[in-house]
Amino acid sequence: MAETAHKEGGASCPMDFILRMLMGPWTTYIVYNLRTFGPQRFGELKRRMGGVSAKMLTERLRTLEGAGLVSREYEPTIPPKVTYSLTERGHELDGVLGTLADVAMRWQAEDAAARTLKAAE
């Protein structure tokens, strides 16, 4: 019966949920950064992701927290210390993100080599 849901697609399809969540702006990059560099404070994460606004990063982190992929740890210090990390559920994406990173690095190298060849012509 679960197989039927996969074939039908739509909102009941498990892939629909995960792809919609991960395809949000900056979302996959946030998960990748937390996976690669471990728990991070907001400012550190924002610096690593050059170009994302504080508003967008906050929105995406809240979405990921709501989906159970990211954990937010608050310490009531002055200034407050908030640290974000992947949950166990978030770490379930490690293999997929590792494979995606490998492909990205290979494509980047291939594209650079192609540009070099083109420039030499």
C-alpha cells in the first residue's frame, strides 16, 4: 500500500514533504553547514553562509527546527547564547548530503577544466 502512495505522488507522497522542505531557500545549505562544521551559533552560521539575510536564516532555522531536523539550544547569558545543531533526524541526511557534496566538487572541477580548455583555444 505504501508503494501506491509513492506512485500517486502529491501531498501524501513522502518525497513531496522532504523535497519541499529541503528545496526552500538556503535550507539544504544550512543542513550541510551544520553537518560539516557541527553545532554553531547564529552569527557563525550566518558568516559561513555569506549572502543570507538574518531574517531568511532565522526563518529557515525555525522551519528546520519545526521539522525536527535542527535543535536550538538557548543559554540565558548576556548576550544570550543560542546554538544550532542537527538532531538525530537531521543526521539521517548525512549520506545524501555527502554524496551531493561529492558530485558538486566533481562538477566544479569539471567546469573549471572546461573553462580552462576554452580559454586556451
